[in-house]
Amino acid sequence: MILKALYDYYNRCGEDIAPIDMAYINFYYSIVIDERGNFVRLEPLGDENGLPLLTFRPEERTSAPVPHCMGDNATYLLGLKDIKDIDNFDFAKEIDKNKKNLVAFKKDIEILNNCLSNNIFVKAIHAFYIKFSLETINAISCDSHWKDFCKYLTKNITFSVDGINGYAASDKEIIQVKKLNKLNGNNEAICLITGAKKKPVNTTYSSFILGGKSNAKLVAFQVSSGYDSYGKKMGLNAPISEEAEFKYTTALLKLLSKNSHNKFRIGNRTFIFWASSNADAAQQAEESLFDILGFSEEEQDDPNAKIEQVRKVFTSIYSGTLKTSLDDRFYILGLAPNSARIAVVYWSECSLKEFAGTILRHFNDMEIIDTRKDGKPYMGIKDMLAAVTLNGKQSEATPNLPEAVVKSIFQGTPYPFTLFSACIRRIRAESGNKDKNAIRIARMAIIKAYLNRINDNNKKIDTMLDKSNTNQGYLCGRLFAVLDKIQEDANGISSIRERYMNAASATPASVFATILNLSSHHMEKLANESRRIFYEKIKQEIIDKIPATGFPAHLDLQDQGRFFIGYYHQRQDFFTKKEN
């Protein structure tokens, strides 16, 4: 299913993706020669990321040297790999060390020359290697770009001919010959992706992800490892045609590319997402999901503008304002590095409308009152993980937590208990520290969302203060916020928050008698009579809902979460502008 979805994504991309047997490769330098093969100059290409050229897809290497089409690293083109001392270097020794690669590249040029003896690039490069010697390297080392060129010896380098447009690596005539010379000795087999009977591949192409090996693959086969059956080896055990393999691996590489708007990374997990169609709703869904994951670097005058636009997009898709088809699907694939290949850690497939609904539910669940001027109402995955880790480093989240959070958001399931419990722990750890804001909005949004999802059939926690909520944890939190605000107004400090909050949230009966007594003294210090009446009314309104038996002796973990929500709601209510 995953491979078929990637295969279909390639077909969806059309001209925006490399054609069959081709690839966009970044080249950093061109060795400019004349038509007789004489060195002319070194020419840097593109910016610091090089110049992308459409060329024949490079063959993957094992231990044997395999030259790429008319462009490669300097060990193949010049026999040079690592030049530490530019001014005093033994070129002869270095070329001898990399002789195998250089000979393989020369042999490839010889084969091309037999097929394309009139091609201007092939003729010139063939002549260059006939004359190639230490004098050639010495001439190149005298170029003004030599020192900078030495930094890119392990990167891709190609040839160009002075006075001729284009580069050898992207010459269409050369690439066509390369395609015709492509060999595959396998017999035909039924492709597992397309169902067509075609030549299968022995191995699949590598797809690099951060943290993994450069040659890691999504589908890998080994020899003599217990997977061979009925005499079949490697790719013949699960045949994938050359065309299907190229399409799904190229689609995967496009989604994983550096500037892709179809991926995000959490910890050591890389997630990619895409829609099955090119419909306007599908494209807007992809861009919107990218926006809410916090990867856009564009500055906004209004920090909420983009989030509100994202909400509108998903609302339009879910309500049907943005038309979608029943066949429109949305895919999310989670990948992780492994010792030998890429591990699939998450896979989700659903209709586009259903996906819009789950995202809107996350918006609603995480929505909570925010009285800050620059408030950002939406909490993305990174914000959620940062809120429950030491010093806000989301990279320090427990290994399985990111996947669990992603699953809960994208499938509409309850948020993980580990997220909730980590949130409570961080509040407890920081509540006694006056330099840290333990009751921060991200944590309150997490607690609200967690409790609402696991208590679907019970009374939900509102976005703002709910005076009808009679949960004992919620009421204790509200009362604690009132007592805290009274002390703050009377003395300009919040010592009861620092000293008593942890105990009040877990064992209210053991604490509230003390802090209510303290509050009476604080009330006496309030100069404004109307303020004393105001606070007294709120205290009585809350205490009237406490049972006659008194404050609860103990609050379970869920009610401790409600305590902090009640505290937060009541504090925010003090700063909310009231209508007459």
C-alpha cells in the first residue's frame, strides 16, 4: 500500500518530477575544456548548494568503482580525493591511490566515444583523457579557483566545453545512449505494485533520511539470509519492476528533499505527507499542514493570521465548501533510521475530508483562552513536546512520545498518557521556582485536550472559565487562583503559589485551611474596599460548591490536571475585559 501510494504520487507530479531513469543532481564545479581537450579553467556552479542538473540517475555503488554519467566526484574525474596541504602535495601518489576510480571513468568515456564519436562533449572529454597527465593536474592547480575547488573534491563535478552552452552531465544525446546501454539480466515477473509483467530490479534505490545511513533503503533485500525461496534471490523474492521502482523511489526522494513542503521532523523521526490528487483542496491541505507544523520562516505582522487561514482551509474541506472527491486520499508516512534500512514507524491513510475533520478536532481540543497581546492559539507538535521537556528542548522527549502524539493528532485518538503525566511533572517541578512560569498556556492546552478526549461522554472542559463546573479539582484550582491573586494585590508577591501549589493540587484538605487563614490577613491589607468585596464574592461562589464534608483529602492525577486548568482559567478571567 505504501509503495503504491508513492508510485501514484510520482504519476500525480507530472512535469514537476524527474522523468524515468533521470534525476536532479547538484553539481558544484565544471571543468571547462576546449574542443581539443585542453584545460581552460575551473568554473563554480550555482550557489553554496550547487547547480541542479537533470542527468541520468546515478548507479549506486558497493565496493567496485561505478562511474556516473559525465560527472562525478574528483576521485573519478581527476584521481584526487583529499588535498590537505595545497601548496605541497604529491599529486602522483594521490592519483595512484585512486587509480581504480579514474580508470573506470576513462573506460566509460571510451565506451561513449565508440557510440557518440561526433558528440562535441564526448569528443572533447575523450581528447582530455588521452592527454591526461601530471601536467594536466598542475595546470588545473594554477587556476584562480583551485583553493575553493579543493573544498568540493568529494562533491559532484562535471565538464563543459568552452563556447558551448550546457554541461556534459545533462547532454540529452549522452543520456539517451546511457538509457539504451542500461542492462538488466532478470527475466520478467509480475510487479507487486502495478501487476504488470516486466523486468524486476535486484535491489532498490537508496533514500537518505537524517540520522540514517546514506545507502539505507525503504525496501531492502539480502543474499543468503534466510529470505531466499524456491531458488529466487534478492529482488526476485518480491518482484518490483524497474519502472515502478524508479517511480516510487524518486517520489520518496522528492518528498524527503531539503526544500520539501511535504515533510516535518520530530526527534529522530521523519514524517512525510501527501494527497492522492492535484485537486485544489488537496494542494491547500498539504500547504496548510506544512504551515501549522511551524516550518515557515516568513515573518507575519499578525502571528495568528496563518493559523486562522489554515483553520479556514480545513473547515472548508470538511464542510464541503472546498469540493473533494470520495477518491481523494491523504497519506502520512513516518520513517526512522535503522542499522540496515529505513524503518517504517507510522502509516496512515484516510479520505481527505476525514483528515480535515481530525485536524479541526485537534484545533478545537487544544484551544484555550489566551489574554496575551501576541497570543498564538494553536499548539503544534513541537510546541507540545517542548512544553513537557526540561528547558523546552523537544529533542529530549521520551523516544516513543513523538510518534504517539502524531498518531493522536492525525487519527483523532486520545492523546498519550505519557504526554499528560510529563506535563503534570513539569508543572510540579517548576511551580516552586519564581523564575519559571509553570502554568503556561501550552501545558494547559495539553491537559484540557487530554482530559476531554479520554472523557468523551462526560462534561468537557471549556476553553475559558466555566462557573458551572463542579469538579472538586477544578474548584480547588479556581479557589487557589483567587487566594494567589489576593496576596499578589496586597503584597506584590505570590509566595503561596511557590510554597503550597504542589500540595494544594494533590492533597487539598491538608493545605487550604492554612492558606484561607493567610488570605484573611492579605484581604485586610487591600486598600480598596470594592476589591475586598469583589474577591469575597468570588471566594463564596466557589466555596458554596465545595461539599459540606470539606475539601477532598486527595486528588487523582486527572483531577490534579483539572486543578491546574481551574487555576489557569480563573487567573485568565481576572485579566479578561468584562462587559457592563
